[in-house]
Amino acid sequence: MRYVKISPENTYEFLSRLKGMGTLYAPSKISEQFYDFQEVDDVKDVEFDYHRTIRPPRRFFYPVEETMFTFDTHKVELKEKLPRKERVILFGVHNCDIVALRIMDAEFLDEQPDPYYQIRRQNGIIIGLSCMPDEYCFCNVRRIEFVDAGFDLFFHELPDGFLVRVGTVTGHKLIDPNMDLFSEVSKKDVDNISEFERKKADAFKVKGNWDDLRYLLELRMDHPMYEREADKCLGCGNCTLTCPTCRCYDVKDKPSIDGRTGERIRFWDSCQFRTHGLVAGGHNFRETKQDRFYNRYQCKNAYCPETTTAYCVGCGRCTYFCPADIQFRSNLMEIGGYQEVKK
């Protein structure tokens, strides 16, 4: 792997140059408390020190709603509406969200690729950014606190800039024309990165390995946590809408007022909605809120073979943005019998 260094001033210049290569999105502060990936107008507005965005990066490749095709019943005609090949550059993606995109790839780019997702993904550039965990983060027990795949470039914070890892051929093509902005990595830089990673490891509230959790969830289906916590749940779906790996969707045909033409749209769905398990004839596979609550815990902690991780990446969004204050990580610790680190 290739390593280079860039200063803070040159980082802003690099971002300015990236804007000329496509539409650049980066973390921006949208309120006193929340951040989101926004199109960059002024590179000085980019936030380098943030914990999580309110919306996950998957929305750039798998939109909240999109038209799949239009139809004309008189002509018996369908016209597929594939997305345009527009370059999207995401800067400042944390390791948890990078792995989340790899999980989305595993679902949408399998032996039968989804063309809508595929076109956007092929035209996307991912630039990672190191971070320090807060009390909601638990990516370490998911074994993804450090990533070695899924990014074109990855920026590691240094006291005087960033150490940049180059992860793909595309990453090399971003660096090579801009070598006037980069310098060689020194031994001191390597020592600083090592120290940063040590502090990061110490900052997590939980330790260990949760690979056995998916089995414990199956073995403890009657655990009282489900009934107790499901009773709090509002069924709003906020946990799934903010989750970087949720991929459920529904499709609906929308006829035009002329009665002959229309469009089919695809939109995000949530396993926490009552209608998610509803089928023809009125049967509901997950009729109760507790059924849906239990399903989410099983789904998020299942094993993803392509990434060798769970489908939950430990980003903390579902807890942070839950209006009912349901503590996902604490609930998992209760079932798994894990303990918080005492400091």
C-alpha cells in the first residue's frame, strides 16, 4: 500500500481540486448537535471532527426514493430509467460507514447486480477519515475499528496534517496529478499514527469480541429484554432509516392522471413498520411490535460472509437518534453477558 502525507492547508486545496472532478460531499454541521454529508460549496465548511452523520452514506448509491421505469399501457411499453453516470466523491467517511458500504455491495452487487445501485457505485469515490469514538461507538467489538479495504483514499489524523493511505487504482489517480500537495511520511508520523490508534482503542467503552453474539441471540429468544424494550418502541423506523446497512425497500406503481401512463418507484422500507410483514390475504408475518423488534436484533447481528462481520457496524446511530431512548448496544450487552470497561 502507498502512503503519503498532506498538511492541513494543502488538504483544503486538495478538496478544492476534487470539486473539479465531480460533486463533492463531506460532513457538515447542520445544527448545534447534528452533522450530515452535504454538497461542499466552501471547503472551509468541511467538518473533520465529528462522530456520526444523521443520514448514512448509502443514500448516495441507494436513494430514499427513485423511479425504476415508466410505463404506457396503450403501447405495452416500459422505459427503464437508469441513473446518469455522475461522479460522486464522498470525503470524510468513517471506518464503520466504509464497511457498511461493503455490506451494501454484498447485497446489491451479487451474482445479479442491481443496475441502479451498480451505476452509482461505479461512479463513486470514497475517501475515509479517522475518528475517535464517543460513548455510543462499538465498532471495535465488530472488528472494524481499522479498515483495509473499501476506500480509494483514507486520511489518518496527525498533529500537523494527515497520513494518507492509497487503497485503489482510483486513489493513485487522485494522488499522482496532485503530488505538489503531498510529501513523504516520516518515522515521527508513523509513531503519531500508532499513538492515535492506541488512544482510540482505550477510548471505547466496551472491549472484546462479539462474534458469538448471533448465537446467543438465537439461544435466548425468550430473554425478557425483548418484551421490556419493545414496549418502549414507537415503531417509527428511525433506527432503520439512520442505519448504514439497512436495505429493505418496497415498490409501488404510480399511475398518471391520464390513466394510461405512470411510473414504478422504489423506496426505503423498514422492518419496524407493521406493513413490512403484511402480505396478500391480510396475513402478517410479524404482526406484533415485539416480533418486529426481535427481527431487527437478529438481522443486524447476523453474519455477512463477504465482509466477515456482523451487519451491524457499531456506529451508534440507532441509539443516538432513537426518540424512545432505546439503548441498542446496552441491550446487546445484556443478552451477551458483556461488561462495560471500568476506568
